[in-house]
Amino acid sequence: MYQRLLSPLRPKNSYYGAPGTAWPEAFAVSLDPLTALAWVAARTERVRLGVSVLLIPFYAPAVLTQSLATLDVLSGGRLDVGLGIGWSLDEFDAVAAPGDRRGARADEFVRCLKACWADDPVEFAGEFYRIPRARMGPKPVQRPHPPLLIGGYADAALRRAAALGDGYTGGNIPIAELATVVARVRGAAAAAGRDPRAFPIVCRGAFNLTAAPLGAGRRTLWGSLGEIREDVRRYAEAGVDELFLDPNFQSPAPALARALEQLEALAPGAA
């Protein structure tokens, strides 16, 4: 959304969330996710729609409630909602979002979202957000609300997903780290009184389909059709319930037609 140019006076930092540091090329420009999903909703009938993830500090809960409910209505109840707290301090500066106590704000934000989607009259009073007694609509088609998938890697994020979410979402987790992440998510679900095996784990996977195998030492989900399909199988065996493939980290980025060809080739049941 917003990338501050790297200052010549500031040393380059390996953590690209630090202020003033360069971002990966794939993050430089992106469409607004809710507008893009509305476009997709109008042109599809069955596919689930979602985003991984909307950044909580960028939204007012009452406004986001209406936007998401509208998408759910227009799509006939096909929306999944991914939520996270963000990582770029430059983006926080750009949108004047408070950077302190992000975890506490996120917990209350999710509770406020759910309150807004409940039956009227709606009312919410918290430390950070307040909704005076009111009628709010539209209500989402999916009741009580669309599935909420909470992202993040810190223990607090996993506790938030287990306590307040309907599942967990993570991005680009290497296969070598999958078992640890899955165990942490399931542990958090059990600690929150949830059934760990019934708590969905969703993962985004940046992929790069190559004509020839890349062999040993390759990046997860980069390689030939056979290699990527083997990786997908290993994600499932590790406990990931849903893996959605992301072509945006390829360099150079593929044209839309080429990206769709790659996704069709990787689809289950494809020849």
C-alpha cells in the first residue's frame, strides 16, 4: 500500500518492517483487497472469497463490518475474513494508525466486529472502540458471521486466533517449520478449550512453477509440477487444512493469463 523510500542516511536493515527499509518487490504495489474481492464476487458463483490478511489497525470496526457484510451478501455467503495486526511501521505512519498495544487493540477489534454483526440493537463499549446503541446493517449471509481467520506468528497471535477466531492463517511457512507451527496452533486451540483437530489451519504459499525440476535445496513450492505437488501433499500431511497458492512473489511477476495457466495446472485432478 505504502512504501517509504530507503533513506541514504539510514542503514539497510534485514528486517523490512523497520522504518525506511526496502520492501520485497511483490509488496510494492497492490490492489485494495475489498474492491478486488467485489469484482471477483460479481464474476464467480462457487469459489470461496478471502483475503490474507486485512490489517486491523487500518480500519474502524463499524466501517469494516459494513464492507465485509456487503461482500458476503453480494457473493451469496462465500466470504472468509483474514485478520492480522501488520508489520510495517511505515504503513502505520502513513495511515496515522496507533502503533502501541496492537495486540490488545486487535483483541477488542475482533470482539467489536462480532458485536456489530449480532442482532440489532448493537452496542459495544471497550477501551479502544465504542459503538453506541444502534441498528447496523446489512448483516452477513453467513450467521453469526463469516469465518474469521487470525494470522500472526507470535504466541499472542496464536492465542488470539484460538480464543476469538474460527481458524488460523499463516503465510509462506517453509515445510521444515510446518510441524512446529501446526503444533503451536493446536496447542493454543487446546488451551482455549477448542478441539485442536477441528480448528482450521490455512496457509498461503508463494509458488514458482518451473519447466524443469530444481532438485535438492530448492525453496518450498518452487520447482516443477511434480515437485510442487509433492510439497502440497506434505503440507496436508503436516496438518494444513487449506493451502492457497500465490503467484505474486515470482520475479518477474507473471501476466494474469500465465498465472491462471499455472494455477489450472496445479489444481487437484489436473492432468
